[in-house]
Amino acid sequence: MSIELLSGDCLDLMATIESGSIDCAVTSPPYNMNLRIRNGKHCSRQIVKEISTKYENFPDNLPMQDYYDFNKKVIAELLRTCGTVFYNVQFLTGNKSALYRLIGDYHENMKEFIVWDKVNAEPAIGGGVLNSRWEAVLVLQSKEKAISRKFEHANFGRGELQNLLQIKRGKKITGTHGAVFPLELAEMLVRSFAPITGTILDPFMGTGTTGIACLNTGRGFIGIEKDKCYFDIGVKRINERIKEIEQDGLI
Ligand SMILES: C[S@@+](CC[C@H](N)C(=O)[O-])C[C@H]1O[C@@H](n2cnc3c(N)ncnc32)[C@H](O)[C@@H]1O
């Protein structure tokens, strides 16, 4: 199985990938956590370490229009390069208007809407706000393929898998990256929807969870990460897992 880890901006690097050459994307973009509301308008949250941001080096506070534009380009590139796209997002103040617009724009590409139930809700950020217990995994394909809910590569039997998944949230891999998705979720998506000899792309690799899921399920992986610090953590984690698997004689 081939593992390729690329340091840089995902839009620049995805542009070098051949159209239709990848089976699936399993990814989670930044959530724009630090765009908040003041006086009825979006504003950038003052980033204070104690109340923090999920990331050490990344402000995660694009103006809504820029967040929308960025994600629109990323999804277009993912649809160009990958057969099936699993796009994990949580609907928050700082992104919901952009995400609802994107779902509208790509409505013909929406094959499924998987609800990831994190089992325990995150406490509401303030009074009058609902506790947030779930995240979405938007499943997108080309218009021709998305018209049907049937998956071409479905490594599961009839009635075995639901579009509501109960999986507890991911463990913090480092003190400085709090937006990690659980290995169980990534593994489930890769195992269920990618061909056995398939390749998976994660253009927001972060600490490399999708890469570990690919190693554990024998799939190839291409990971892209812009932040050098997270890239190094992802590379280290993936290399350690490769060593463990080699020692166990599994590859
Ligand atoms: C939600 S996190 C992904 C976490 C990952 N799923 C994990 O398990 O660690 C989003 C990641 O995207 C990275 N990122 C943000 N903008 C990027 C860009 N333009 N190109 C590549 N990576 C980017 C951030 O540095 C962050 O690590």
C-alpha cells in the first residue's frame, strides 16, 4: 500500500492530482470556530489561550464569505479527484450559513447525510443555546452517481450499516490540536466504502487519523497538511504505526 504525506496548502497540492485517480476522500475541514457574533454581526473572537481555539497556530476565523469560497473550491477539487467524498463538519455560528449554502450549491452531488452522534453532548456555549451532540458527514459524488443512494463500493451487507453512527469523540492527540476525529469513524468509512486496494485522500490531515485508518485497513493514503507542526505530528504518528504493523508482520 502506498502512503504519501505532503506538506502545504491543500488547494495548491490537490491541483497536481489527476482527475478521478482517488477512490475516496475522508476529511474534516477547519470549522471556523473563532468567528462569533457581536451586536448581530459576525466578528472575530478574541483568541485567548485559556478559552482557546482548537489549534495552536491557526486562527480559524475567516469571514463567512471567505470560509464559503474556500470550502467551495475544496469540495470542487475533491469531486474532481475522488469517487466519493466524506466531508465531516459541525454546524456552528462561525460556519453554518456557509455550510447551508454549500449544501444548496452541491445538492445534486449530495448522496447521503450521515449523522455522527457523539453520544455525549458538548455543553452549550451560553444560555439559550442547544447542547451540541452531533456532527455531519456530508457524502458527495458526481451528479450521475449521487442520484442513487446505492454505493458502488459497499463492503457491508444489506441492513448492516445505518446513516446515524454512535461514536464517542476522538482522543486529543496533542495538547495543541483539539479538532481530531475519532479513529473509529475514519476506519468505519474507509473499511465500508473504499475498495480493498483503494486510495484515500485527506486534504486536512491534521494529526493523521485518516492515515492510521488506512494503514489499519490496508488502503493507500495521500495526506496533505498546511501547518508544519501538525504535519510533523501526523508523519510521526503514521510512521510509528507503520513500524508496529511491520513488527507484527502485517505488511
Ligand atoms: C479539523 S482539522 C483535521 C483534523 C484531522 N482529521 C485529525 O484527525 O487530526 C483541520 C486541519 O486542516 C489544516 N488546514 C487548514 N487549512 C488548510 C489548508 N489550506 N491546506 C491544508 N491543511 C489545512 C489545519 O491545520 C488542521 O490541522
